[in-house]
Amino acid sequence: METVAHDRIIGIDVSRDWLDIHCLPDGKWLRLPNADEGHEQLVRLARDVNGLVCFEATGGQEWRLWAALEAASVATRQLPPAQIKAFAASRGTRAKTDRIDAELIARFMMFRPGAGRSLPHEKLRVLRALTSKRGQLVESRKRLLAQIKAHGKLGSAEMFASMDDQRRTLLDRQIADLEARIEQTIAADDELAATAGILRSVPGVGPVASSMLIAEMPELGQITGEQAAALAGLAPIAHDSRAMRGKRAIGGGRRLLRHVIFQAALVASHHNQVLKTFADRLRAAGKPHKVVIVAVARKLVTIANALVKSGQKWTPHPE
């Protein structure tokens, strides 16, 4: 079993305003503001005790803290919330408070010292912020289009036509602006541009899918194909017990990335000759449409990982 190479594990439950902190093995607990002064106090604490700081991914509340710790050369790990939740269930912990969550995070890190990920490079943080915002705006546009369709069925479309047109035009412009900024960010860095060129050489992987792969999976090319599929939430999870063989299902992983990869897989299953042959073989075997697309998506991610690892662009090799 791996061991922790630090004297203390500092688990933090991060909220908008506060940092609830639990230190192991001494069990010390304190609360600091999630602001510059709180970050400075935490840096001093971590340095004084040679601590490894860990916290859950919160959707952005932890990024300023993470950057401050990284700038101070304090070891940090961002942990997947699903794993912390499963760890709590395994311990029979049903109560939930900020203080309990901080202790759970610290104890999980003691149990799984190799878990979590380090802070991505600043260029990847910028790219991730841009791709995340684009995804949010695309979702807003989809909801708007659904509302417009509903208005049509209710006979009230004309009542809101002008307002809806303005919102749609604004969203279209904002999405286009973000896509231009994403392209500029990638083009301005030789390493990112080279990786994007490799990914886009694969039929079915366009600018959106390639930028999401780079931003959401910085490990691409440094891990195995199975690990890449698991990070994208595309690895089949077994549900077997003795003689019973349950249906495999996917789950977990990085949701935003998985959604984009599904869209790329839909295109690849028709326009990438290698993956089209693979998809057709699954369809001929009677596999449902969703199973086929998931399989194509998983194969697409493993291909992308292998190409980035080798530094080579796509060359079709018929199966």
C-alpha cells in the first residue's frame, strides 16, 4: 500500500465563504475565511507541519485557494466528490456537516494517498475556464430553443418572438466569441497547438471535442487507454455477483467531457471509416444504439490518448 510522504494530511471542506479544516493524525480542526488572509494562514500552517492539503472539486470555489497553495509550493490534491461520497458510505457515515466532510476528505487521503490530481498549468486553467463557459452558454441556448418550441405548441410564440430572437442572437454571438478565444489560446501555445493538431486529425474530432479533451483531460498521452476511458466516464462498470451477471454500465468521470465525446462519437460512427466499420459490426450483432455510441466514444478516447502519447497524427488502418 502507498504511504503518505508528509507529516500531516490537511483535509478541507471548501465553501464560498469558509474553509473548514481537519488535520490528521492529530485531529486538529479550525475554520478560516475563503479569502486571501485565510489562504495565507493555511499556507503557513501547511508549511509548519509539512502538510499535504486536499479538498474536493467544488466547481470553482477551490481554484483561488489552489493557486495560492501552488504558488507557495504547498503539496495539494483535488479529489473527486463521488469517491469521497463512496468512502463515507463505506464507513457508515450518514451525518453531513462541513466539519465532518473535512475529516472525511483527510481520512480518504490517508486511505488513498495516490488519489486526486495536482493543479493544472495556468494555460490549461485558462482554457478550461473558456471551454466550461462555452458549455454553459450552449446549455442555455438549448434550453431557450426548447422554450421556443413549447411556446409554439401553446400558440404563444409570437408573444415572445422578439425577446427570444434577441436572447438567441446574444447567445450565438457569445458562443462564437468564446470559440474564437479558445482557438487563440490554443494557437498561442506551441504544445497545445501540436496536441490540438493531432486530435483534430482524427475524423470526428473537431475544434470543440479537441479543446475539451485538452482542457478536461490534461493527463492525455501520459496514461493508459483504460485509464483515459475511466477518466471520461466511459469504462464499463461490472455488476456481477456469483452466478448473476448484471448489465454493464458507465458512470463517474468528467461529465462535461463525456457529453462532448458522445457528440464526436456520433459523427465518427458515420464519417470515420475505421470507427464506422466498428459501429456497423456492433449494430449487426444487435447492440442497441446507445451501447454502440458508448463503445465508439470509448474507442475514440483510447485512440486520442494513443496518438498524443506517440506524437503522431491519425492514419487510418482498416480493421
